[in-house]
Amino acid sequence: MNIVIKKMSSDAEIRGKAYVHWKAWQEAYPGIVAQSYLDRLTLKKCESIAYQWPDNILVAKDGENVVDFVGYGKYRNSELPNTGEVYAIYVLKRYYGQGVGALLMREALKQLSDYPQVAV
């Protein structure tokens, strides 16, 4: 395993992020989230989301493949001014327990270091 954490920048990385978004939901949420919702969350829908919001995304790549990602930025509600937020973190099942999520979280927190507090 040769994991590289980087800002998402290429078309291939955007598509890879979309795949991770879709696949992570399919792997993690059966029996927790209604199957009808999982069925509606298609790869095409996740690609649309990925292209709509490409900023503030870090991807973890194993070789050329995006295997995990984290989204971060300014807190989305006005109730906590001057606060950063980790919006989402997704990890493919085959990378559970390998520390990739922790690497992503540490890098996201570095990106949010200008904020006096961070919501996760």
C-alpha cells in the first residue's frame, strides 16, 4: 500500500471521489439506511455531486486509484462563526483499519488550522 494524500485536482480524481462516495454508502449503510435510498444514490448522482462541489476535497490515492476522501471548509451554519468543519469522510471497506482515514483527517485539520475551532 502506497497511500498519497492530496487535494483533488484532476478529472480522474473527481470521478474517483464519486466512486468512493457511492461505493462507501453501498458498503457501510445496508440495514442502517433504507435500501430504497441506497438504490437511488447512484454512481451517476455521486458524479454530479463531485463535479458540482470540487473544492476543499482531499483524496487518498493508492497508486492511481482514489480510495478515500474528506471534505472540509468553513462551518456551514452561522451559529458558529470562525469555525471550520469536516463535512464528510468516506473510506472504502477494504481500507478499514489501515489508518488511511486518520491520515485524511489529520490533513483536513491542517487545512482548517486558520480556524480557532473545528466541528467534526
